[in-house]
Amino acid sequence: MATERYDVVVVGAGAAGGWAARELCERGLSVLLLEAGPQLDPQRDFPVPAAPERRLVSRLAGGLRGQPIQMRCAAFNGRTRRFFVSDRESPYTTPADRPFNWFRGRQVGGRLHVWARVAPRLSDRELEQWPLSYADLAPWYDRVEGFLGVDDMPMNPAEEQFRAAVERAFPERRVLRARVVRHDRERQPATIRAAERTGRLTLRPNTVVHTVALDSRTGKAAGVSYVDRESRKAGEAHGRVVVLCASTIETLRILLNSGFGNSAGQLGRGLMDHVLTGLGGPLTETASQPDHSADPYDFGLATGFQVPPSEDAAWGFQGAIGRGVPVWYFLAHGEMLARPENRVTLSARTTDAWGVPVAHVSCQPSPGEVAMAAEQLETMRGLAATAGLEVRTPPSGRRLDALAFRLWRRRLLSPHGAFLPGTAAHEVGGAPLGSDARTSVLNPFGQCWDAENVFVTDGAAFPAGCWQNVTLTIMALTARAADYIAGELAAGRL
Ligand SMILES: Cc1cc2nc3c(=O)[nH]c(=O)nc-3n(C[C@H](O)[C@H](O)[C@H](O)COP(=O)(O)OP(=O)(O)OC[C@H]3O[C@@H](n4cnc5c(N)ncnc54)[C@H](O)[C@@H]3O)c2cc1C
């Protein structure tokens, strides 16, 4: 059994874990970064020319080859399926009447290998129920954006026309260029590369963490227990601090499995995604041609604009018109409320390929969220009509696409027309930040009230929802927590 001791053990090498590793290493700390999946190989896993997308065939094959949930993700295709988890190896359960789509990537880099890079900030309006304000987060947004680079996506002529038509008809509406993180052609996240350059990072892929081991004498974590993905051998890793960045539901699963964090009765409760609806249709021609010099593994070129909420709404939408293909689409993201009955628990019967109890996810929209979905669709239809855009499902109009849509409709859409919860892949909540240990799981820096050297900095820490895409905020929260951890360690308080 391994017994090395590090300053900090970080679990999960995705968007959050990369930031934790970079910030902690750059502050002089030794970091062990444990990742359940493999390290990707730039040649083998990112072949050029890239495999064709062949969406329909890939989905059928994915369904048959152990990815029946992952293949429902809009980004799943012949090129990307290797970046999605095997549902067979890593299952989860739901109540029969509450389907939930959970789209995951298990490899160094996590879901950064498929994300669309759209990166808006939250504002004080969304942070109202948080124990921190925009002023607390702003320097950390600056830091993340300064390192990764954030640009406004140029709109093509059809998108400019859409903007003009909407803003003429509804002067209070704003159609903004989408705010996107700059694409990085390297296959290892920039944060992890930066951490490696310090010489203080130990990255250990293929390490499936299942428990944070609490020392009953001190009430502090001694480290984590894991199973090696390939050899199935058990191991332990020790650190002065443990930071959980395994992605919202995985982090909750690890905490639930560890048996602490629930003194307030809140652990696992308040799971959220977005109230998600979509609309699309055909165009007679493309407005901007595909850029053939673009990286075939960049999936961030598909969003042209974002429309923030109108004053009285808690939802906005993003979209594109004729980007390389003669179709347009809008995708609305609405704020879900953190309701206690939407929760993650552990399955009593099902375990994953490594013998660890899987997450049981029970999440359902409220009547208010159903009404929000209807409002999203009605408003987007109105705006499409204003701009002369024809609505058609599926947008391509191809017979095979129409057949597939009819077959898969129930796995994607609720009867009321919204996508099933989880489909936005913006799942957050379940270990809320708060300023009172009696009502939250974490303090405002992501420090667990029940174990002071355990931190959660991924989406699980969100105490409330938002309409914005969540990853930029996850990164900023992580950078802020890392700075706090370094300060507390230096002061001898951890
Ligand atoms: C198709 C798609 C497009 C998206 N586009 C956007 C977008 O445009 N904008 C946006 O803001 N968000 C987007 N997202 C969401 C975004 O990817 C996530 O919010 C973000 O990746 C979350 O970061 P994370 O570090 O918490 O999780 P991840 O990036 O998923 O990383 C978690 C890591 O932890 C590892 N892990 C899990 N369990 C364990 C364990 N037990 N032991 C060890 N390691 C473990 C995983 O293997 C993974 O590498 C998109 C998601 C998808 C699927």
C-alpha cells in the first residue's frame, strides 16, 4: 500500500482539479493529483485527420457498446466518443420516473476535451444566496481569464442580422457575442502543464478514489483511499489537505461514501442543472464556412451569441446561425432552484466496475421550472419569427434524423418539451457553501465544516443555481480556495 505524504491531495484532473493543482503548486506546495481515468496520448487519442463524426451511426454504436447514456449528449459522435465515460463501467441509478442524463469524461482533462468553452461570469444577481459577493469572486475571475484568455466570438453576417432584427423589435433585449475561453491546441490542460513546470506536481492517472479517510482522533482527513483502475489493487494517499474536484456528482458520491459532511443534513441535497430547451431550423445556405485550419478537437466554435435574461427572467439563451452548416439553433439555460428533494444518495445495490457504490440521482423539475421551459420555447419561437427563421425539428429535415429523433425523443425530452435534467451537463449543488454550519456543508472557501482539512471546489459547492454556463465560476472558486488553503497551511492553521 502506498504511503507517500503530500501537502495536498487533489481528486480529479478536470476543469477544477487542474486549477487546484496549478494554484497550489505555484504557491510552493507539493500536490498529488489523482485521476480516475487514463492520461490521453496526443497521437493515439487525437488522430489527425480526425475520425468522421457520423453522428447517427456513432450513437447507435455507442448505445450498443456500453455508452447508452453518453450517446444522448449533443456532442457525442465518432470523434468524441472516446472522451465520454463507459456507462457500463461507471453506472448510476435513478428512480424509474425521474430520468437524469449524466454526461461524463473520465481522463486527465475531464470534460475539457469536449466542452464548448462558453464562459460568462455570474453577477451579484445570481450570487444573492451565496455567502460571497461578486466583489469576492471578481479577482479570481480575472486570474482565471488572464491565464486562459477569454475572447468575444465574432458573429457571422446572419448572426449580425439576427441581432439587428431582435434589438430593433425589442430594444430592451441584447444579443451579445458569446464569451469564450481561448482554445488551447495542447492535449493536456494548460493548468496541469503549468503545475508540472513547478516540479511539485505528481499526477497519478488510473486512480479511482472512493473514500476520504477521516482520522477519528483528530477529526481530520488523513488522506484518500482508492482502487487502481487497471490492476484493481487498493491504495491510500496521504496529505495535509484533501481537495475534491471530481465533478459535482462524483464528489458527492465520495463524500457520502466517506460518512461525514452531513451534520447539517444537507449533503447531496439541492442538486441542480439548467432548465434546458432548444429550438432550431433550416437555412437556405451557410453564413460562414467551416474553418478547415481549425483544430478538429475544438468544439468551441459552435456558439455565436448569447442573449442574457430580460429583466424579470432567470434564463438566457445561446445559439448560432449557419456556422458551417445550413441550420440555426438556440439553446436556453434557465436557473433551477436548489430544492432538497432533488438529491444524490448512494445506491443500496449497484456498484461500479471497481466495487464502489454508485450514485443514485433523483432530480425532477418543479412546476415553476416546467413553466419556465414553456416560456423559453415561446419566447425563442417569437424571436425566431422576428428574424424570419423557420423552426423545424430536427433542423436538418433528413428522414433518418427524423426517425432517430422519434426513437430517442423520450430519452432526451420531458413530455413538457424541456430536455431531461442533466442534459445541460451543468450539474451543480449538493454540498452548499454557506456561512452557517447548521445549514450548509462548506464554509465560504469550500472548507468542509465537518473536517477542516477537506475542501470541495467543484460545482457541488454551488448553494444556488444560475442561468450562466458554470465552468468559469467553478475555476474561479477553485483558485480562490487554493489561495486560502496555501494561506492557512502557511499560518499553521490546517
Ligand atoms: C459537451 C459538453 C459541453 C460543455 N460546454 C460547456 C461550456 O461551453 N461552458 C461551460 O461553462 N461548461 C460546459 N460544459 C460543462 C463543463 O464541462 C463542466 O462544468 C466542467 O468540466 C466541470 O469541471 P469539473 O472539474 O468539476 O469536472 P470534470 O471536468 O468532469 O473533471 C472531473 C474529473 O474528475 C475525475 N474523477 C471523477 N471521479 C473520480 C474519482 N472517484 N477518483 C478520481 N478522479 C475522479 C474525472 O475522471 C474527471 O477527469 C460542457 C460539458 C459537456 C459535456
